[in-house]
Amino acid sequence: MKCGPSNTQVIITAKDYHLEVKNSARQHNSPSILWGKPDNDDGLETTDEEDSGTKNVANKVFSLGLDLVLNSMSLFFLVFGVTSTYGLLLNLCGYGYHFDKEGFQVDTLQHMREENLFKREFQRMTSESQPPSSLPS
């Protein structure tokens, strides 16, 4: 009676992937594991080249569109993160920023508060000094 290594083969097939574990005498009892997409989803040979060509083009277009969306989102969040970080650093150092007709302005927080106070006072004074409108009653 001979005792030798058994030839073990386990194949597990999921929806889109194929897992295969083999243990044979040639491999010195070390199992080999293969994981990947099967060559064909249903196990049958397809002979219709136009159908596979259309699927390949559709997959490429979808893949390019998805890459474009993901890269755009990545760029947006990168720019947003960098500008937010610089804004916080400016505030921590005692500076503020705003956008106006002249463009992007950076100044000390104290000076910006004084300017805002003068603008509010000027608007309050001009609204009080205007005569009431002469509407017919």
C-alpha cells in the first residue's frame, strides 16, 4: 500500500471572480491559489466579435468617464483643502482676507474690523440723513 500526497482541487466561483486552489504531487504539497476573473463569465465560447467589441468600447467609455469624474473630484477637494488650510493659517497669524471689486485682499484683522465699522457707520448716517420720500397720501 502506497501513501502519497493527495491531489486536491477546490474551485469556488463567485459572480465575477474565480478562486482555484490546487494541491498536486508536482508542487511538493504546497497549494497554489489562483484568483481572478474567468476567461468567460458563463463558460461558453462567444463567437460574436461585434458584441464583444461593443462591450469593450462601452467599458472604455464608461471607464474614461468615471476616471474624469473621480479626477475632477480629487482636484476639487485638493484645491478646497489647500485654500482652507491657507485661510486658517492666515487667521491664526492675525490676518484676514476678502474678495471685492479690487480682487483678493489680505490685511490684518484689526484693520479689517475698523474698515467694516466705518462702512456700517457711513451707511447708517446716510440712511438717517435722507429725507423721507414724498409719496402722495
